[in-house]
Amino acid sequence: LRSELDNVERLTLVGQMAAGITHEIRNPMAVVRGFLQLMQEKSSSELDSYYQIVMEELDRANSIINDFLSLAQSRITDKEEVLLHNIIEDLGPLLWADANLRGQSVELKLPPSLPLLQLNVREIKQLILNLGRNAMEAMGDKGVLTLELRSVPGRVEMTVRDTGSGIPETQRDKLFVPFYTTKSQGTGLGLSLCLSIVERHNGTIQVESEEGKGTTFIISFPCGQEEMGTFALAE
Ligand code: ADP
Ligand code: MG
């Protein structure tokens, strides 16, 4: 128990430091961005493409800082008893809007009754949005993102399926490594964050993928008494 407490405190400290540092970095970056915009307005069009690149790189650095902050602030979080169902429905409009802009569509397959789960709502939203965004980025227009829930004994399974490019076999074990990305504007932190969220919920995450056909992420959350039983024994 002692070392567990140490762990919690250490994580909190890392989270606090990360918050402090990212705040101190984000502020000067916002100032730089603002002045760049002013300089662009006053300068010749010859330099436009340079400004474009500088802005994009600033934005990318900002994304990395934001994702890193989420990752570093991960700790044993408050959970409440909720229906995963409701969280997904809440996110529906956001996903649809994103997909619409890309000429893609989103399908939700949510069975009417599913067991309650112990979840941190904020983190689960982040998980779904990260997986959804990756899916959309892997698909062209007409792509379909499907979110599906399924109840299996002792667990609830959530699948996030896309009709995108798929992931080559050789890349599959690198997916969850921090900073691994194949995108020019990627941070490579999205899936690391997803994995840490799933682990904090005592869940599992699996990937199935076929090149040129699409990718499916399967996340499984424990529900009900089973988990409590193991805790009681461990005490
Ligand atoms: P990022 O999205 O910033 O690149 P992630 O950690 O979210 O970082 O994803 C890491 C890499 O995994 C991506 O760069 C991409 O190559 C691959 N990937 C993740 N999700 C998918 C998907 N649904 N389809 C195809 N490739 C994916
Ligand atoms: Mg991503």
C-alpha cells in the first residue's frame, strides 16, 4: 500500500510539473503566433509560404504539448457509474460534424440495454475522440466510421471500426509507443494516451487491421462483481 501511495503522489507531482511547464511554453508560443500574423499582414506575398510553414509547425508543437499534458496528468482518476452508451451519444454531434467536413459518415450501433460501468467520463470521451479522429484521418471521403457496443459476460466491448487505409503488419507493435507517428502533422501521442486510459479502467485494447480495407480497435471494459471479487481477495 505504501508504494502504491508513493506512486499516486509521484504521478500527481509529474502531472503538476507538466501543467506548469506546458503553461509556460504555451503562453510565449501564443505571443509568437500573434506577432507572426501581424508580420504576415505587413509583409510581401513572397514570404507567405514561409509564414504558412512556421504557423503549421507552431500548431504542431502546440498539439504535442496538449497531448503530452493529457498523458502526464493521467492518474488514478475519479470514476462514476455510467452507461457508455450515453457517453457515445453525447459525442455523436461532434463526430458527425467532423466526419461531414471530410465527406465521411458515422454509424452508431448501440444496443438498448447494457450494464453500468465504472468510468471516468472525461477520459472515455478523450479515448473515443482520439480513436475516432485517427479513423477519419485514415479514410478518404465516403469513409465510414462505426462505433459499436456489445455486451459479453462480465464485460462490455466497444469497437471502433473504419474503412480506411489499414495498418501494415510491421507497424502494428509500434502503434502505442509514444511519439510514433506516420503523419507529417501527427504527435504520435494519441494512442499512447488511449492505452493509458484503457489500462486505468482495467480494460484491454486490441487492434485488427487489413491493409487497404480498414482497421478495428476493440476495447473491453470489465463490469459487475467479477472485478470487485478479485480486489477483495487481493486485500
Ligand atoms: P498520430 O495520430 O498523431 O499519428 P497516434 O498515436 O494517434 O498518433 O497514432 C499513431 C499511428 O498509428 C498513426 O500515425 C497511424 O500511422 C497509425 N494509426 C492509428 N490509428 C489508425 C487507423 N485507424 N488507421 C490507420 N492507421 C492508424
Ligand atoms: Mg492520433
